[in-house]
Amino acid sequence: MEILILKIIHIVFFVAWFAGLFYLGRLFVYHKESYNLPENEGLILRNQYKLMESRLYRYICNPAMMITWTAGLLMLYFHGLDWLRQNSWMHSKLTLLVLLTVYHVLCKIQMKKLAVGESKFTSVGFRYFNELPTLFLIAIVTLAVLRGSVNSMIVFGVGLLAIVVLSIFVVSKNKN
């Protein structure tokens, strides 16, 4: 029974975490575009976006990430080390979750840079940056649903390749 309650908590909070990341990326696009507006209007919007990003990150993204990780790790604990050793798909899922957590931290870095006008991303670059969580979501959910029915390394490899290709595209778009 505990594992089912943990699974519910895990699912609810990973949905909240992804929702926060999706919205945060969209706010980055608008924040960056506010630098192209007349100074008074742009300044008002930048202050508003800074506040919205900060609250979203602090009150939704961070707690949702922490609860998702906690519930997931507790489920792993209840399943045991033998179960973890036998389920290679979980190794891939955990690797993608670590990378998603890195993305989460990169969002905080971009928030700080946007707040002082130092982000190198263009608004188009932020649009692509905002698509990275979608790729993570597809790969992670696919691994969790299909589990051992397909080679998890194939799903992991395709997901990682998509993330790398999109990341390279984002970086190249931001150099223009």
C-alpha cells in the first residue's frame, strides 16, 4: 500500500515539476523579448517577469522536484537493490532524471542572467531551450511505462540523442 501512495505522490509532483519547467521556459522567452521594448514598458515587464520566474521556481519547481525525487527514491528503497539491479530501464530513467535536474539548475542560472540583462540566449534560443523538458518527458515516461518490454538503452539513446541535437541547435541559434 505504501508504494501505491508513493507512486501517486511521485506522479502528481512530477506533473507539477514539468508544468513549472514548461511555464518557466515560456517566461524566459517573454522576458528576453521585453528587452526589445521601449525602456519604460520593458522595465515594468522585466520586473514582473523576474518576480514571476522567482516565485514559480521557488514555490512550484523546487518543491515539486524535491518531492518527486523523494517519492521516487523511497519507491526504489521499498523495491530493494535486487530489483534495481534487475531493471536496467530504471538506470536509464535515473540518468535522464539527473540530466533533467541539471536542466532545472540551468534554469536558475538563466533567471539570474536575465534579471541583469546578461543572458546570451535569444528569444528563439529560449523557445528551443523550452522544448528540452518535452524530450525528457517523452523519454522518461516511455521508460517508465514500457519498462523491460523494449531495450531501455535504445529508448535512452534515442532520448539522449534528441536532447543533444536540440541542445546543439539551441547553442548554434544563440551564436547568430
